[in-house]
Amino acid sequence: MAQGSAADWRPSHNPWLVTISVLLATFMEVLDTSIANVALPHIAGNLSATVDESAWVLTSYLVSNAIILIAAGWMSSIFGRKRYLAFSVVLFTAASALCGMAQSLPQLVLARILQGLGGGGLQPLCQAVLLESFPVEERGVAMAAYGMGIVVAPIIGPTLGGWITDAYSWRWLFYINIPIGMVGLFMQQMFLEDPPYLKRVTGARIDFIGFGLMALGVGLLQIVLDKGQELDWFGSVWIRWGALGSVVFLVLFVAWELRQKHPVANLRLLTNRNFGLGTAFIAVLGAVLYGTTALLPMLMQTLMGYPALQCGLAMTPRGLGSFVSMIVVGRITKLVDNRFLLMLGFCGIAGTMWLLSGLNLDVAPRNISWPLVLNGFSMGFVFVPLTTLTMATLRQDEIYQATSIYSLLRNIGASVGIASLVAMNLRHSQMHQVTLVSHLTPTSPLFQDRLAGLSATLGNLGVPASLQAAYQLVYGTVLRQAMLLSFMDVFRFLVFICLVCAPLAFVFERGRRKASDPEELQGKGNLIAPSEVV
């Protein structure tokens, strides 16, 4: 097929069959980033490990997943996308079976590393397949379908994981991937095809140096973010050396890749205004989504006394809101300027963060669920137009590498968001604790009156050492109030971040400009019809 006619290429099968075939595996992979969180105590007890040691079940997966994520486009150009996608699904499914059969923590960690290596290529490849299978004017619908898996999966993961663990065993968190992976692999072999313009790079020397620098840089960064709070961040020599090593390896990686003809990651794409801005936005969205997903269970379980399953159920409405908004936005994205939808989405997220910042310790579950419904609904107004705008000005043959970088930045944003928001929450809790305790002094008549009344009440109830018990109750109240105030600070900080992002939506270009010279289009390998504008 001539290069110029590739602009009109469409898959031989119904694009929705292609969508289902790739989304099955992708939803399964994204779900595994959060489904094991609530099962860590069960895993630790069953495998005779501490809870801290069992955290490597999560860290090992995230590290290996991040390392392979950015190389997915490069690997598909070397081995062929359909072939590499099949390999990724097979490796992920087989590794899931090994996870379920693990008899010790080292075995489970090794299986999770293999699972992350298999799963890392699924997200960007799925996104590239959907963007290429639908015409430009239908890409909003395609990204809505993709967003249902990417946004909803990590939200329902803790709830589903808690139910499976309580009803069956933590091993079934991994065994359920086997039938899903087999069905997805079968459908991909039936309906998926490589487009004619996606040429395999033959005779190219594999860039082992670039891949090695990227693996070391991203791997060290992920470990530093995961273990930083536990080791007191830069108070730890280990964290300081890990952070320095990550920076050095990533700088060398960028310098090396910019000189390669067939790089692991085409970093030159970041000079495209829409793509460069979009990767920054998706990192912010990842930080907000995953950061609040980590903080809200802490708020509900630590301060409000919710059990794990009820905590997961309270967060489920967020996924329902996202599901509904993906359908709505998918239908209106062709009619409304995507930049306006993006601004509206960030404003909606800011509004829901403001509602959450007004919570207190006496609220009912519905006071948390309703803001989360609106938050999930607003997420759809960000994710769909953001992905569409980010890829709008790229050539068709650049999309498969662009999606790898895009997905990596979302994951890095999620890791940075979780680490920084949790650290901010703990530090502000200490700050508020100091402030509140400063008011509880022997010179405060109000404090002394309350303390005496509480001590007398405890004495009448037969509590021994009632004055000491009264001090303990007061201090416990101070701790809870300090923690609540720190959560409020974090939510208000997220309000500020989202409001800053909202007007920047109009910095995006609306779409590819018309090209007047067909020879220029062919020379650049342009695969989007000149008249098509997002």
C-alpha cells in the first residue's frame, strides 16, 4: 500500500471488536496495580513475612512495569506490535499463575517482576491500537472506552481485592487473570492487525545502552519514591544515593537517546507543543487520581474507623462517576471544543477537593461518597479530551511511541503524587499537633476545667488513675484533630493545583493545521488526512 493511502487505512474488523480484545488485557493489568493493596497483611501472614517486607509485592511490580513501559513502542517496532502484544499477554498471564502458586515471598516478588515486565507494554499498545483503529473524529469515543479501564480499574481494585481476599484467598487475586488473559489473547489473534505503515525496523542494532540507562534511572526513581517516607527521605544515606543515581542515569539516558537513529524512546516528540504539554498534564492527573486513592482510605480507616471492605465500598462511587462521564464525554467530544471540556474537568476536580476539605470526624459515609461521585465524573472530562488533544498534532506513525512516553509520565506522576501527598500529610500532621498542644498548658483555665471535669467523670465510672486517663483521652483527641487538619491541607493544595491547570487547557492547539503541499505530507510520512481537524 502506498504511503499516501495509509491515511485512509481502517482495520478489517469492526473497531469495537478490536477495542474489546485489547481492553480486556489492559483492564486486567491496570487492576493489578491496586488490587493487592488490601491483601498485604494476608500475604505477609501466609508467607511468613512482615507487612513491610510484603510491600515489595507492590514495589517490584511498579518498578518492572515502569521500566518496560517507555520501551513498549520501541519493542513493537523491533518485533512487530501484534507479536509483542501477544508476548506481553502470555507473559503477564503466566506470571499471574506463578504469583498464585508462590510458596515464599521471594518467589512471589520474582513472579511480580515478570508480571510487571509483561504488563508494561499493554497500556501504551492498547492506546495506540485504539487511536489508529478509529477515524480522527471518533477518537474521543475511543479514548472514553480506554479511559473506562485506565481510570475505573485502580478505583475498584481495593474493593474487589478486599472481597476476593475475604471470600476466597489472596491467591485468587492473581488466578482470575488467567481466563481473562486467555480470552483477550484469542480475540487479539482474531481481530488485531498491524497497520501497513507500521514498518518493523530490520537490521537495527538493539539499543542496550539506552535501555539500560532508562531501566536504572526509572527503577531507582520508583524505589526512592516507594521507600522514601519509610526511610525519612533525604535523612537516609540510601535515599540520597538512590536519588542522585536516578538523576544521573536519567540525564545520561536523555543525552544518549537524542543522538540515536532508533531510540528506545523518541524524546524529540516532546518538542511538539500539544504532546509536551499533554504529558505534563497527565502527570498531574496521575498524581491527583492515585494520590487521593491512597489518602482517602487512610482518612476513612485511621480517623473514621471504617473496616477495609466498607472503606472500599465508600470509594466505589468514584468509579461509577468515571464510568458515566466516559460515556457522556465520548458522545459530546465531537461537538464541543476539547480544551473547554478539559478546563471544565479540572474545575470540577478542584470543586470536589474543596468539598472534601470541609469534612469533619462526624460525617456520614454519604458525605464522602457524593463528592467522590462528582470527582470521578470530572475525571472523565479531563482524561478523554486530554488524550485526544495530546495526540492530535502527531503523525499516525508517531503515536505508538508517543503513547509509551505518555503512559510512563502518568505512572511517574502517580508515584510522585502518592509519595509527596503522603509525606505532606504526615509533616502537616506533626505541625498541627505542635500548634494544638501549645494551647493545652497548665496556665489555660479552660483546659484545666475540661481536664478536671473529664477526670471526675472517669473516676465516677471506676477508671483507675483517672487523671492520667484524662490526659490520654485529650492527647488522642489532639492527634485525631491534627491528622484531620493535615488531610484538609492536602485537599486544599490539590484545589490550587487543579485551578492552575484549568486555564492552561487553552494553550493546546485545537488540532493539526491543513497542509497545502501533498508532497510535504508524504515526505513527512503524515498519515492523517489534511482536512481532518480535532
